Amino acid sequence: MEGNILIVDDEKEIADLIEVCLQNDGYTVQKCYNGIEALKYIESKPFDLAILDVMLPDIDGFRICQKIRERYYYPIIMLTARGEDMDKIMGLTIGADDYITKPFNPLEVVARVKTQLRRYVQYNQGAASKEDRAQPAEEYDIRGLVINKNTHKCTLYGKEIALTPIEFSILWYLCGQRGNVISSEELFEKVWGEANIDNNNTVMAHIGRLREKLKEPARHPKFIKTVWGVGYTVE
């Protein structure tokens, strides 16, 4: 996939690492180590996506994001060492499309870049016809987690993950209900095809194995999250 990408980060090692990973995938990269330089490039060069560090020595990434959104609509990914929810909310509120917290896996950045560019291209090609929209989804791509119903394969940042049929069905259903909280009862009925009052431990065990395969941290899972007392959700 081709694309001209702007990286703005005052940590040279991080900017260089992201640059190498993106160039290996065929992207053209422009790096800036401060906000003032970035603003000049934004006004003079066309970009398809921007990766902005929040904490810069002169102008913070939020301000740069706002300046981009005054004229352009290409995707913006915020990159920061902070983990506070308010920072994430602020970035998304002013126009960012995604948010990655340092430290991170460089392959995750590449995966998110691909996802955002794919959505951007699809959006600019126009809405699908009514007939196309009526077709059920065959694949979900959620921040580098790709699950395909036709091939029955699941990959994380390009690496295939071996799932059992039950694990695949659980993940597929949760991805299809992205943003909604699904109870253990509903998940059991949809995946196992029957109602069972003692299903909670069964579902919990399968969710636990799924998280292990996705290398999810126990306390702060990135994909399958627990809403205590309610159920599970993929955001």
C-alpha cells in the first residue's frame, strides 16, 4: 500500500524506528522533530496520514492536530507516553482517528496505519451501493487484529493466530458486535447454540485462552475488555 506519511516526534530513535518499519511496507515518510517544522511541512506537502507525538518541545501534538483539521481530513494517529483517559478523549475530540500509548510494538503502528488508510480510501471512494451494504461482513480489521470468516483465519499484526472453532466463533461474534457489551449468557447462546445457566465459567475460560493467544495484558486488555457485572466488549 502506497502513502505519504508524516511522523512528528522529538525522540529521534522512535521516529527513525517507525520510519524504517513504514518504509519496509512501501510508504514514503517525512520526519519532523518539533512542531514548528511540522507545521511548515503540513502547509507545503501533501500527506495521506500523520503520526503525532503529543509531547513536543515547542508546539504540542494536540495543537498540530487542530491545525491539520482546519484544512485536511486525512487520518491522524496520536502517539504519546501518557496513558490518561483524558488525553485520549481530548485527542479524539479534536479530530484524531486513533491513539497509541508508548511503549508500543512498531508492528502495531504499521497495522494501525494500514487500517486508517484503508478506511480513508474506502470513504473517499464513496458509500457502497445498497446492494453492497446488504451483504454480511466477511472480515473485521480492528487495530491490527484481522479475522476473516471465509478463510477462517485470524492474524495479529500480520502473524497468524491458531484458534479453535469455538474461540474463532467467540471472537467473530464480539467483533461483529463491536462497541456493544455482550453478556456471558448471550455469548454462550450465540456460540454454543443453547441456553445454559452454568455457562459463565465456560465463557470465562474461553475468553481467558483467547486473551493469552492475543497476548493481552491481564489488567489492561487491548481488544477483549470486561465490563464487570455485565459482560465483554471489543472496542
